[in-house]
Amino acid sequence: MFSKVTFLPFFARRFLGYIYFDYFRPINQMIKAKNIFKSYDNLAVLKGVNLEIQKGEIISIVGASGAGKTTLLQIIGTLDKADKGELFIKNTSVEKLNSKALAKFRNENIGFVFQFHQLLPEFTAIENVCIPAFIGGKSKTEAEKEAHKLLDFLGLSNRANHKPAELSGGEQQRVAVARALINNPAVVFADEPSGNLDSANAKELHELFFKLRDELQQTFVIVTHNEELANMADRKLTISDGIIIN
Ligand SMILES: Nc1ncnc2c1ncn2[C@@H]1O[C@H](COP(=O)(O)OP(=O)(O)OP(=O)(O)O)[C@@H](O)[C@H]1O
Ligand SMILES: [Mg+2]
């Protein structure tokens, strides 16, 4: 049997351990991915990716076509599952969530912007922006107030009541950014967000990401073939042969 003397120091050590852990826990850490593996049949795409992203960082991910950028983004964006590895978003171990909890977590914490805006054609810009807020349980008044604020911020207040087909490509993509931001996510994942835009609209969209970072501390992970955008990021990560090489 353990005596009181051997017991107390044990608990004392455990207690100090927790304090130590909490004190040094990186509170600004948004994403931590450890040793991510993913294969499609016998094609090994990701072979042990490690990644840490802090709040307010803009990370670009580059690499050859087929290198696994979208695959990685879908996994760290919780839209797909790794075969092996661990993923923490805001210190939540994502693999431990069941599908309902994961859908809620995604709705509350993650925004997506894709190459093609994927706005719903039957709905106006403001309605599209409101959808994730409605899914999250916000009232119409609350959601619309927030959506108007975002559309204003993105220079789109006079386009709010137009449907996607009545908007320019750049405007559609900015509406998609507003939709990604409506629930105040921890991180926005963007997969070639300017891939479908001319250079002037691409530049405007890229500047917007940095304005959102500077003014709202928004974190972005952006897969891009646009060299200028990739180089503007705080960190540029290159995927090659299934791992991040820098
Ligand atoms: N669902 C799938 N089933 C089978 N193979 C897939 C699937 N998704 C992707 N792949 C393959 O995995 C590899 C990585 O694809 P991925 O889409 O991640 O590349 P990428 O780096 O985003 O390329 P790009 O720059 O062309 O978008 C490719 O060889 C692709 O064909
Ligand atoms: Mg891709």
C-alpha cells in the first residue's frame, strides 16, 4: 500500500504538472496537425505532414498540381479524414468529435472559400452570407445585422440584394468571403480563392485577406498557385512528395 507520504507528493506533482501545462499551452495556437497520412487506394498523397498555425497568421500552401494541397486543406478543414495522424483546432482534438459534434464545431469555427464561389444561385448575396449563421441557430435579425456589417466592410453594401448571377466574379468571391466569416470562425481555409479572377480582382481579394487579418486578427490558410499571394503570406509552406518541405 502507498503511505500518505508517497501519495501527497504524487498529487502535488500532478497538480503542478497541470498548472505547468496550462501556463505554457500556446493560447494563440489555432491549428496543430501531427503526422498526417492520406492515401487514395495505392496512391500515397500525404506522408506525414506536420503543421502549426497561430492566430492571426496568413499561411500559404504551394506545390505542384497533384501534390496534395487540396487533400491537406480538406483534412485540416475537417471536410475529410486522415488515414493516420492527429488534428487539433483551437486545442480541440477533432478526431474525438462524433459527426454531429464535428458539424457543429465546423459551423462555429471554420470558414471556407473555394475557387468557384459556390454561392446558391436562387438566393441573394445577403441571404447566401446568412446561411451559416442560420445553421448555427442565429435569428434572422441577428444574422442579417452581422451580414450587413460584413458586406459593408467588404465594399458590397449596394450589391446585398442581388443574386450571384448579377454580380461580377470579384464581387461573388467577396460574398463568399463574407459567408466564410459570418460565424466569426477561428480560421478561414481558402483553396485557390483567386484562381478564377482576373489580376485586378485577384489583387483586391488578396488585399482583403490582409485587411481582415490586420483589423480582425483573422487567421487564413490559403492554397494558391498565385506566386504574389503566396509570397505575401506570413509563411509559405511547400508540399512536395507528401510532406511539407519548409
Ligand atoms: N477522391 C480522390 N480519389 C482518388 N484520388 C484522388 C482523390 N482526390 C485527389 N486524388 C489524387 O490525389 C492527388 C492529390 O490531389 P490534390 O487535389 O490534393 O492535389 P492539389 O495539390 O490540390 O492539385 P491542384 O494544384 O491541381 O489542385 C492527385 O494525384 C489526385 O488525383
Ligand atoms: Mg487542388
